Amino acid sequence: MATERLNSILSHLSPSKSGIATLQQKNPDDIVITCAIRTPLTKGFKGGFKDTSLDYIVYATLKKLLEKSNIDPQVVEDICLGNVSDSKAAYIVRAASLAAGFPNTTGGSSVNRFCSSGLKAVQDIADQIAMGSIECGVAIGAESMTAGGDRLAKPFHEEILKNQEAMDCMQPMGQTSENVGKDFNISRESQDRYAAESYQRAERAQKAGWFDDEIVPIKVTVKDPKSGEEKQITLTKDEGPRYGTTFESLSKIRPAFPDFGDRSTGGNSSQVTDGAAALLLMKRSKAVEMNQPIMAKFCGATVAGVAPRIMGIGPSIAIPKLLSKLNVDLNTDIDVIEINEAFASMAVYCKSVLGIDHSKMNIRGGAIALGHPLGCTGARQIVTGLSECRRQKKKVLLTAMCIGTGQGMSSLFINEQL
């Protein structure tokens, strides 16, 4: 570590390098990921987690993280849960972590920034470590969309509704997708073609076993809806991919939001899904001290706001903002890109307006094919993206997602397991 500290000091004295060269340097104070796992993503209401509550999903995921990382739980000082739909998330993460084997000295909290909640949890833990508040922490994103609960129970106060953009925050997500399609002329055909590619990529990745090193098996109890009979099963793979999906088959599906438009369908929109993902973070010096394998370096994350009625374009604003801060070039420096596919409308728009090479983006498919458990996605993208970086022996991962009410968030990581 003395050599790395010396290199860090010398780098500040030498002429400035490109941003990506600086980010790839290894310094003792770097925030690193030493374990990254996720559950299988299962279909909401009818999949493997349909009879499993959020608290158990969080508990089982944290338990698997302890098993896979072999970390002493006494070392972990805080756990942050990203979740959208459950108002009791703070209770859940605390109780689930204690049951999973963490001591009562390990703190717990929850965060909610809609679809970026999992990434927000990662940023929360990383920032605490960087500030010296803690030395080691866990970020987890989890969602039971089967349970639901993310919709507004009643309209905002009348004073708030006098502001048009405040009122637009109440628009259903499907409406915002149709707004993007209309405002930016994203055709139904282009959305269906994009969605077909997402399904085909996910099918190819699943058949090739590319997801195997990121997924941990989870035992659950499922109930037969007809007989009521219960049985234990082990979930091992994602349920979202629909083998044999084509543009032709998707083009036959009727619009999902006919009150607002005719371009978004159940085939080119993200799936309703249950699942979780978790990451273990600490300083590089701590990882070396504890002989933890360093998977990747967290380089930063940022948020950007956009008009609520076209919330889907959020990544197109958040990505340039982050890359500008880090002095990184999207075309020449980034190897793997994970952008959430809340709707094909936003994915097609962001890919087009940013000029993203599609061969680098959502290589294993995205939320259209895999599912979009709201609080989980921001963490799941990191787990999947780092796995893809390892498979390709690539270094630089960029993730981003749109966020309900008109926001976007983006993050950057350097893979160190080549």
C-alpha cells in the first residue's frame, strides 16, 4: 500500500492525465466493491417470489452476501436499503440484517429515489466511507412489485397542483412514455425492434450461462393458487426472458396505455418484477487488510433533473453530467453500458441522442426482458455490468436510469477482475 500511496502523491505532482487514466489508478482511499450478488428476477404476481414478502427477500439476500463474501459481519458498520414501494423499509432492513447474522452494532437505513434507489443506496454507503463515517458497508436494492404500494393514494395539495410541473409528477409512467414517443418521434416500430433485441440478448445470455456468476440461489415457499398447497423451491434463474421473441410477434401486441397513445405496449415496456441485489463496499486499504477480493472501484455517481412529463430522458442528461465531472469520453473510454429499459421509448431516445454504440449497451438485455424491480434495478445493473466486464475482460462500466417525477442518475465503475 506504501507504493500505491506514493503513486497517488506523484500523480498530483505530474502533468494531468486523461480522466480515465486517473480513475484507473489504484489508491488506498479508493472506494471498492468486494462482493456483488443478486437474486433471480421473478415475475410479479405469478413468479417465484409471488408468495414471498419483501422482508424475507432482503434477509435471504443479505445472508447470501455474508456467505459469499466470507466477511466478518462485525466489520460491517451500516446497511442501506434502496426500496420504492414499502413504507416500512427502514424497519425491514434493520430486522432482516439482524436475522441474517449482522450484529446490533451494524446500522440500517432505507432510501427511495424511485428507479435509482438501489444506486442511491450504493452512493450513500460509498459517500459515508469516503467521508470517514464508516469503513465498511452494504448497499442493497430490493423490491416486491407483487406487494405494490408505490402509487399515490391521493392527489397533492391544491396549492402544489397550481404548478404545472408539480402536477405532471402525478402522471402515470405509461403516460410519460407516450409523451417521450410523441415529443421526440420515437415510432412504435423502433420501440418494438429495440425490445425484440433486448429479449434476444437476454435469451442468448441466459442460454450461455452468462448470468450464473451474478445470481445466488434463493429458497422460497410457493403456494398453488388453485389447491393452496405449499412447497419449497429454489430459485436459480431469471423468469423474464421470453424465448423466441421477434419484432413480428411484438408488433401484434396492442397498446398498453390507449388513453395516452399507441406506441408503448406490454411487449416493449419493462416487466413487473420482484428481486434484490446487494454489494459490499469498503476502502481499498481495508480490503487489502482483510484479504477481500477487489472486484471494482466506485468512481462516482450523480443525479440530474428533467421535466416530469418526459422523465424517461433522464439518462441523456445524467450521463453527460457525470462524464463531464470525471473527464471521461462516452465513445472512447466506456466499455460496457447499462441503461434501464423502463420503456423502449426512453431507451431508444437515450441511445440515439447520446450516440451510444448499441453493441456496448445492455449486452445481456435490459428491464424489458429481465424485469424492473424498482428499488433493485440501480444495484442490479452494477452486478450485471461488472459480470459482463469480467466476461469480456473490459474495464469501464457506466450505468444510468430514468427516474419517476423527472430525474436521471448515472454512475461509473472500474472493473479490476480482468
